Amino acid sequence: MIQKQVSVLGCGWLGLPLAETLIQSGYTVKGSTTTSDKLTELKDKGISPYLLNLDTASAEEITPFLQGSEVLLINIPPKLKTAATSYPDKMRFLLPHIIAAGINKVLFVSSTSVYADAFPFSVITEDTPPNPDAENGRQILEAEQVLRASSGFKTTIVRPSGLIGGSRHPINQLAGRTGIAHPDAPINLVHRDDVVQIITAIVEREKWGEVFNAAHPHHPTRKDYYTAKALENGLAAPQFNHEAQSVGKIISSQKVTESLGIDFIPTI
């Protein structure tokens, strides 16, 4: 049996465990990093490592990373403050190289920031028209549109909500703070392990040309959730500002549950 090959653009906090999971599932994986010190780590984990920065990359650097792969997984952050190239322009730069490599399946890790917050809180599904209210969300949505507009390949979009896992959790930044906005807004978080299983399921089940939201189905208020998390972790409880109207949204993951058979981690 010939192993299928996947290129993972961005083997960072999410991309690295994703690449490892794909290898465990029988795929061969090429992985990119912008940090030369990380090349050895990728190689040690069975990933063919490539040093690649889309702000400076040449065709000679991109071509070997993409060659031979059936699928490209794009998992790089916008980095609006430090990037030399806009996020949508990075995707435009990639387009001809994806097509030249013969890749016809692309998965783009987006964000639920493409949906605006509002009051009253709406349930957001994949059929909800995106309407970002911040520059980060606007650039991410435009990057999505660049990829989806190409007829050279099929693009699936995965839109995770706030990512948590390992030592990464918002309570570490919120503990002890005062005047925090939107106390009554519902939380939208998703564990890294759940996003890894969602993406792996998309690749294995050939779910191309689709959009999937990714959020844990538990949506308590920000005040209730973060107050409880502070207590659970022995941290100072955050204090919230109740004077202004809370705005927010509820991200539904019903589609990934029904279409991909995903069982979310029980608690977050």
C-alpha cells in the first residue's frame, strides 16, 4: 500500500501534534517551520522538515515542500503586526505553487473571528454569513476567499474558536484582572486535541470543498466560566465590568459532530 503524503505548512503549537497524528494514521508528512532550531525536532518525530517563511520564500524553497503531496494543510497565523506581507497576499503567493505541485486538496485553518459579536447572542453555523468586525478577522476571511476562489483545487475551511490545551488557557491572562468586558457573553473555546481529530477526520473522510466550525458545545457565560477556572487553578478571580452591554455569539459544532463523528473532550 502506497502511503499518502501530506504537507503541513506551519508545524507549531497546533501543526506539530497534527502532523504527528497524521503519521500515526499512516500518512507521510512534510512539515514547515520558520525556526531553524526546530528542524531537528521535526525530523526526530518522523516529519520531513522544511525551513519556510512566506514573507521571504522563493519558488525554489516552496516547490520541494509541496512536491509529491496530495493534500496541503495551511496552519499559519496572520501576525498582522510583524508580517511583511498581508495574510491574503500570502495565500495569493501560494496559489500557483499549489497548482504547479499538482495538489488538489487544501485545508485552511481559519478562525471564528470571521463572525462578528452581537447582542442578542446568535447561534452561528456554517451557513451564517461571515461579517468580521476586526482587522484580524477581515484578513482571515479574505485569505479564505482567495483559496476558495481557485478552481485548481478544492479547499476546506476549518474555523476553530479560542484554542486551549497544554499550558495555553485564557485564564492565565485573565486571572486577577479587573474591568473585563462582556461578562454575560457565552464562551467559545475548543481544545487543540479536538481540532487535531477534526482535521484528521476531514483528511481521512475526504471532506473537501466544505466549511466546518470548531467549538466545544459547552457555552457558559464568561464570568461563570473564568471565575470557576480561577478557583480550580488556585488563581485570583477576574473581575468583570457589568456597566456595558455584553456582546458575543454561540458557535455551533453540530456539523462536525454529525458529519465527522467527532466526540468532543468532555470538559474544557
